[in-house]
Amino acid sequence: MPTILGTIIAFIIVFGVLVFVHEFGHFFMAKLFGVRVEVFSFGYGKRIWGVKKGETDYRISIVPMGGYVKLLGEGMFEKDKKLEPNDLMAKPRWQRFLILVMGPVMNIVLAVVLVAVINIVGAQVPEYQDQKPVVGWIDPGSPAEGSGLMIGDEILRINGRAVETWTDVEIAVGSKPERTLRLDVRRDGREETVELKTESVTRYQMGYAGLRAKILTQLQMIVPGSPAEEAGLEPGDIILAVDGKPVYYYQFVETIEANAGKEISLTVDRKGEILEIPVTPRLEGKVGKIGIGQIPKSVLKKYSFFPAIGQSVKENIKNTTLLVRFLKDLFRGEASTKQLGGPLDIASFSYAAMRLGLLAMISWIAVISLQLGLLNLFPIPVLDGGQIFVLAVEGISRRDLSPKAREIWLQIGFVMFIFLIVFVIINDIIKRLPNGWQSLVPF
């Protein structure tokens, strides 16, 4: 499948699921309370196709950047207008609140359900991610080496915030490019504090420190007729050492490449049995190859029904905390706007997830669904959260806002919405230029 076509298809699948679930939440609750639904649209702008069933026009519109449900009375600002019983504004505030909040809630529920499904089916995940953050490798010339960190240091806190796993460390470092971090570590039974300044890597300006866990190499695939097959290596084998010296994931390929034509001994863990397997890398080009595909040592995470749901709730709560923390860092200038993903990034990652298989696609939809649900609760006027905010103000003041105030609020929201859309699209484009914003400077 061509990349462009595949990207478009993946984007349509992901956005189609998210938009349908979100808008169905509004639709279902509106119908439950007897509010007339005039339009159920995938996309914005001009109607390009649809069917009219009952009182609702189910349509596809020209701009596939979301969708909407149009309710009778929504956005109408006429003073002293006589309301029909099925008008949104004729309903009590608590019903209007439930209609508005159900869209984001459905996205959050979808995220919980999808992660629970993955937990039930089971997924292979790198083993090191849930391990204590004990430093197993430091890249030569990296910020970690310059800071004085040592192999064996256990990272306890980063900038005063406790880290319990390598996943916590990766997030803390990755979200802080070109920032000075204070690491509290346990070394030889005592606590010490070191400081390092991260570097910025990739077009997303991810923070890099150069410290890693003790990640073992697991063989995923053996090429037929290769030195690995001839030596008797098998998929699932875990490499512990080369010639008696411990070797980790980030060193293994370099070790193989450096030993073309020389027999080396691999210490292998095969389902608990320790084997010594000699293999001679074959010279291919200028480096040695043994014909394998490798991944970090992985474990199967699988839960029964109720524990799967509980674990899903925990994971989504953690992801919610990370999103809120990232937005706070963004406003403080401690995170880069290049770490924001717009429609081009979502399309690109959707295609990558689709190529990895069904579980990867489900996981990606769960991530985006949670973020969509949470962001829609923010008090931005044209979003659900903005309308919920108006309801809250009216509830506290015990009177409805004037039509003029509502209209101004909506206009402010429209301008903010357009600005955000334009910004994230431009941000996506700039990240793909060779020198970022500097690529636009003609001198």
C-alpha cells in the first residue's frame, strides 16, 4: 500500500472511530432527554454526502477535522424566544450538562475499554520499562557521562519528583529538552545529587540524556540460511553475554558488526536453560551480520477480565496526569511546542500503528481518544468544556447569560479554535522542514 494512501486510510479510520464515539455520546444523551438532533456530521463545512432519516441529517462534510451534532436551539441567541419542548434550551441545566459532557466521557470510556481489551488479549512489552531505574549503560560523550552519573546508580527523583520505573525516567527526560535536570540517585547505599543538561534530539525536540537500563537482547526472527540459523539460534532466545562479557541491546549489533569472520560465543537464555552457542558473523558490505531481527527483552502482560479493567483505569489515570503535567510545562516554557502533534503527525503515527498490527492500532486509538476527551473538557468556548463552563456560571449566578454575552463568548471561541487549528498544522509542517523555522528565512 503506498505510503500516502495508507496514511490517509489510517487517518480516516482513527478519526472516524473517535468522532463517531464522541458525537454518539452527545446524540444518545440528546435523544434520551427528547432533544431534537438536526445534524450528525463527520467533518465540518459543506455537506458532500448524507442521508436524512427522521428529523436528523446524517452527513459527511468536506473538512475531515472532526465532527459535530447540531441540536435544535443550539447556538440560538434570540431573546424571549418561545421554545419548543424538544429545544435544547428548554431543558433544565443538568440535562444540558449531561448532553454536553457525554461526548468527552464517551472518548474517555473508549480509551478505558480499548486498553482493557489489550490487557485481556495480552501484549508483549519491553521488560525494562517497569523495572527500577538502575543505570546500566551511559552513552560515551552524553550529558549523563558529563554529569558524573555512574553505572549502578539508582535514580530516585528527577527535579524533586519521584521516579519508580524506567518509563517514569524516559518521560521525565524526554519531555525536557535542553533543560537542566536535578537527579537524586542512590549510590553505594547513600543518596547523592547530580545535575545534567539534556540535549534536544529528533524533529520533535525530545530530551536526551544518554542513560539507559540494562536491556537484554531478545531474538525475534532468524533469517533462513543465515549464520544464526546454522548456529542453532532460535526466535525467543535472550542474549546474556558475548565471549563471556555481558552485552546489552544497544551494544549487541555493534559487537556483531565488529567481528566479521571471527567465531564468537553467545551466552543464551532459552526458556530458562543457559546455552553457549558459537556463531561466526558473515561479512556483508563492511560489517558482520548473523541474520537476525532483535527486540528488547519482552514480557507478556495479560490479565483476566476484572483485573484488566482495573489496570486500564490505572493506566489511563497515569496518562491523564502526564497530559496535564505536559500542558503545565508547555505554558511554563519547559516543554517544546514541537512535542505537540497536529493532524499531520496523527496521520503519520496512525499509519505507523496500522502497519504494526491490530493491537498497535487499538492502543493508538486509545491514546488519542483519551487526549481528545480530556482536551474537550477544557473551558475553550467552542469546545464542550467551554459550553459546560457557561452552564456552570449560569448555575452559580442562578440566571442565564444574555444572548449578547453568549454570542461574544462563541465568537471568542471561534477565533481561538481557528488559531489553534492553524497553529498545529503550521507546527506540523515546520517540524518536517530541514531547519525548522529557519528554513523559512531567505538569508
